[in-house]
Amino acid sequence: MNNRYESPLSSRYASDEMQFIFSPDKKFSTWRRLWVALARAEMELGLPVTQAQIAEMEAHLDDIDYEKAAQYEKKLRHDVMAHVHTFGEACPNAMPIIHLGATSCYVGDNTDVILMREALLLVRDKLVRVIGHLSDFAGRYKALPTLGFTHFQPAQLVTVGKRATLWINELLMDLDEVNYRISSLQLLGCKGTTGTQASFLELFEGDHDKCRQLDEKIAAEMGFSSSVPVSGQTYSRKVDSGVLNTLSGIAQSASKFATDLRLLCHLKEVEEPFEKNQIGSSAMPYKRNPMRCERICALARYVMADAMNPAVTAASQWFERTLDDSANKRLSVPEAFLAVDAILNIYANVAGGLVVHEKVIERHVLEELPFMASENIMMDAVKRGGNRQELHERIRVHSLAAGSNVKDKGLPNNLIDLIAEDPMFGMSREELTAHLEPARYIGRCPQQVEEFLSACVAPVLKQYAQALEGKETELTV
């Protein structure tokens, strides 16, 4: 019987790759790697640590006895010391030097930074895949006219592909943010209980240079170019806040896309993929609800709200350290990554299988096109000797009548017929109909799409070509 709560992010939504990054195996094996890095740096700087002790530790990086660690934590009420003792039992010769001079945040905070960086790299790959799908879509439909909307009211025509570039552009902004976070993350390093390195200054008998080298060696072994220049016991919690703001930005972009698509689905113009045996509604068999886009919006809302957690935590830390960050941080950071991972999995699935109903789009365009063509018609009539102001008034009157015909009577848009019957314009219906070619009203949309994909998107897809080759996460629900 499954009688314990489990997070839907783990059981339903997030990928195995992202779940592994925040798994106990990854976390505690990283703790052990940090203890090895500390011991190696201390040995190289002259402390009584031997290569045999380091080799013994390296032989037990991944064989973690969780049952024993749980017993120690129940007894000691301290998770780090529980794992120090568990590691020490596996490495009896190294036990005396494990965690030498360090505080709990040495393994806790440094691991958090390492995991966030790995998670951001995975997010970046998935972000690039979504951009790739939307790029293909934008190129395919760069010249297909569709109604533009302002205030969700019909406005000047755009193209289906041009609209997709707006989604892509926001994702490129997110990609820049992700790259900034990856490049700016620094390890805490080995700073001690209040960030003074006092314990290491004692170990190195007052040698400040060795204290500096200790930080540098650990950072290099863990794949970082530097550690933070100053800290209390922890790295600044503004780092977590910044990372989650970046994730929130991705959620905002994804939700904007998904909301647009939900509206387009209502219009029956563009729909998300719908599988052969998929059920849209338990009560109404005919329905094709945009369930995946609704899920994107739901998860995005969670991420945007969750991003407030580290912001409040960062604002409420006291002096060099308080522990009111810990329980919140254990929840807010991993869950945000799992949620964004799920969002991007769904986004890639939807973007890679968008269904465009061109005939519906064309019908909607033609229903509104007479109104949009009215200015061109007026200009044509002026060229034939008409008075611009008088013609403007006549078109205004005819437009109101045509609008009433559509809205109040449920009849077709008859604006062209009304203008053709008005002698002030002196134009036949055939001459007027010549103005109703949608391609005349899309401006530079095709060219804008081509220029954007070439100048802005193609370099990104080339730079991260390896990400495009990766296997996409299969949706389970």
C-alpha cells in the first residue's frame, strides 16, 4: 500500500536526470568528494594527511550506508556529523582527518552551489531544445497571415511564424540569464564558522597564504575558477534568490506561450499535440482540452510564487549565520528546479508537435480583412478624386453597419458590399476585392522572421548543437 505522501514533481512531472541531481546519492557523494578535496588540499599544503588516507576515502565515495547514517543522525541530531561518522566507519584510517578544520556549511553550501550549477546546465540544454522546435515552427509558417490581437481584439495582421518569434525572443532572454548564473556561481570555499578561516589559520600556524591556497585548490578540484571573496558561515543567500529569479523568468516565458496557445486552441487555429487515444474530458468525449499548456501554466505559477522564498530568506539572515534558511532552502530550491524541468519537458513536447489549422486561420482573417482594408480602399478612392474626410466618414458609417450585421444578426461581414453600393467611392466590387489579399497586410513579417532566425537564433543553436542531439524526456502523463 502506498500510504505516504510523495511530491507530484517527482512522481509525475520532473525528469530522472533532474531528480538525480537533487537525490540523496548525488548530495552525499558530493559531500564525500568535498571532504576528499579538502584533505588533498591540506596534504599538499603540508598538514599531516597522507595519500593512503585520501585513496581510502576515494574508494568509498558512492557506497553510502544510509541506514547507518540515519542511526547516527537520530543519536547526534546533526546530519553532517552523522555522515562524517558513517564515512569514517568506511574509512577507518582516514577518520581522524575527515572534515579537518571545516564547518557543516563547507559540505552543505558548496554542494548546493555544485548542484545548482549542474541543474542550470540541464535547464540550459532543455531551453535550447525548445528554442530549436520553435525556430523550425517559425520558419515553416513565417508567411502564413493570421489575425494579430491587441486586447484580444482583432488588430493588424501578423503571421503565425512572426508570433512564434516573440516566444523565442523571451526564451533567448532566459538563456542569457541562465548563462549569467552559470558563469557567476562561486563556491563558498573553506571559510570556517564565521567566515574568518580562523581554524585554518591555526592549522597552518599563521600562514595566510596557505589559507588562500586552500580555497583555490578546493575550487579548482571541484571545477570552479574561484570561491566567494568574503562570507559569513554561509554564502550569501542572495545567490539562491538570483538563481530562482532566473527560473522564475523561464516560468514566465513558458506561461506566456502556453496562455497564447490556450487562446489559439479556443479559436481552433493552433493546437497542442493530441494523441490518438487521449481523452480530453471525462464527461464530454468531443473535447480537446489544452491540458499540457494548462499544466505549464499551473507549474509556472508555482515557480513564480516559490521564487519569493529565497528572497525572503536572504532578507532575513542575521549577521554571519542563522539556521532559519535551512528547512526552507531544502524545499524551495530543488522544487523550483524540478518544476522548471517539468515545464521545459512539456514545452518541448508541445512546441515540437504544434498543429496549425490553416483554413480556420484563413476564415478568421477574411472575416476581419474588410475592416483592415478600409484605409487602403479610402486611399484608392482619394486617388480617383474623392475627398479624404468625406470618405473617412462614409467608411466609419459603413463599418458600424457591417459590424452590426456580424454581431447583432450573425450574418457575414458585408462592408465591401456596402462600399461597392456607395457612389461616393466609385469602385466596383471586383476592384474592392483586389484589396482583400492578406499578404498585403503582413508588413515585413516574413523578412523579420528570416532575419531574427538567422541573426539571433541560428548562432545559439550552433553554439549548443550538442543539446539538440540529446534525447527529450518522454511525458508519462
